[in-house]
Amino acid sequence: MKNTDSKTKSAFEDDLRRLDEIISEIESADTPLADSLALYKEGMELASDCAKELAEIENQVLILTKDAAGVLKTQAFATEEQDDDEF
């Protein structure tokens, strides 16, 4: 399983690096409009993939707490998005 986690981490980090490259290329005055559009589409797909991966990871994060009696318990990590959904 550790190998799968490192592959996922590597893929996620590779996607982030590629997103940085895409941003630089789009911001460059030398990039033709058609190329910028293709890069934008690629970037949006990568951003969506990264967002899904982060959501999966957030669902796996647990907070370790200690109650008044000193007993350790775990609870799900609440993101700001989840907190906003409760209202």
C-alpha cells in the first residue's frame, strides 16, 4: 500500500508542477492564443483531478482528541466547506 501512496503523491505533485508550467506559458506574451486555449483546457482538467485527490485525502484525515477522562478518541476532520454546508 505504501507504494500506491507514493505513486499517488508523485502523480499529484507532478500535476501541480505541470499546472505551474501551464500558468507560466499562458502568462507568456509569446504563447499564441490557440495554444493558450489548449493549455487552459489541460490546466482545468489537472486542477479538477487535484481537487478530487485532495477531497479524497481530506476524507481520510482524522483528528485525535482526548476527552475529559483522558481517553483518546478520533473524529473526522471537518473542512471549512463541510462547516459551511451545516448552516
